[in-house]
Amino acid sequence: MDATPMEGFNAQALDELLGLKKKSLRSSMLLAIGYRDEANDWNLQLKKIRKPLAELVTELA
């Protein structure tokens, strides 16, 4: 699986929708997660840096 960060969204509207202000959080980007197109992925051969999931994700439950 791959992930791509995205900018250019209405952060205030997303924060309100997810109730982030009540949790003292705010959004700064969106992250699309999916499968790569290996035939057309020029990044495929680049060295990847992998971080533990716990460093990247905050559970909002």
C-alpha cells in the first residue's frame, strides 16, 4: 500500500466535521491511501523510509 499527502482542502470545515477542536486537534493535510500503479510508478525504485504506525496515526476514539 502507498500513501500520498494532499493539501488545498478546507481545514476548518474538516475540523468541524470531525469534531477536532473539542479534542484540541486540527487538520493540516489529507492522506490518500491505496495501491500503486507499478507499471507507471517512477518512485518505485527510490529508497523508502518506513516509520512505525504509532508515530504517524492518532486514534480519535
